Amino acid sequence: MNFGNLFSQNANDAIIEDSSTLQLKKEFLANIKGIWTLKASGSNWGMNETSKSETDEILMIDEKEIACYNRDKKSGKIQLRWLDNVIFFNRTYSPNSNSLLVSNYWIWTFTYSKENDRLHFIDAGQLTGDGMVNSISWGNLEKSYQRFK
């Protein structure tokens, strides 16, 4: 993750994005747009498969929002867990990996693998009120999602 240029909540610090930057952001969003189901979660110390869980965690991603739902496997009942706007945290964009800031100021690095159509999240830290990053260097929460087909 590029912490050299931090996301700013100050509108005066807005970045003027050129066409190549906008294209990379569009490619990334096109790659992660869709419906995803959680397949494994854990940390860099180990991941656990979620197939035996009584509920599925489902992500719905579009160009503007990410919504997370729980779906009961028996009843099919779906419940919204959280909903956030897509806010890019870093200022260096890639079609396959970017860091996004969610409403509780947690920073998640999203990496998309085209080879296996997987989306991987890593909890990278939290943006504090003074604009500094409280980063996590071990035991980071990680989640791996498969695109719903």
C-alpha cells in the first residue's frame, strides 16, 4: 500500500486526476464489480474455510457502493450488515489492487485475481482523526471471496 500520499478529508486537498488514473480506477472497479461470497477468512497466521458456516457472507459491489450481507443457508433470509461508499485511499491505482477506506475509517486493501476470479481483502489499518495511519503489521484480518455465478 502506498502511504506516501494519504487520503485527505479536506476538499482543498482534492487531486486532479488525469485520464490514465481515471482509466485504472475504472478497470479496478470493473474487475471487482459484482456479487461475491466469502470462501475463507482468518489472518496471515492462517485462513479457515467458511463452507461449514450456517450463514454465507455476501458482498455486492458496484461503482459507488459496497454492501455486505449475511444469508442464512437454511432459510435463505438475507440481512444487511453494512453499506459503504467506494472511497479510494491510495493515490496510486492499479487494475488489480487498491486500498479503499470504509466509513469507520478502516483501510482495506482489495486485490483481485483474474486467474481464479477471487477477491482478497486485507485489513491494512485505520485512518485516525488527525490524518495519520495506524497500520497493522501482523495478525491482519483477511478475507477471500469467490465471484457468485
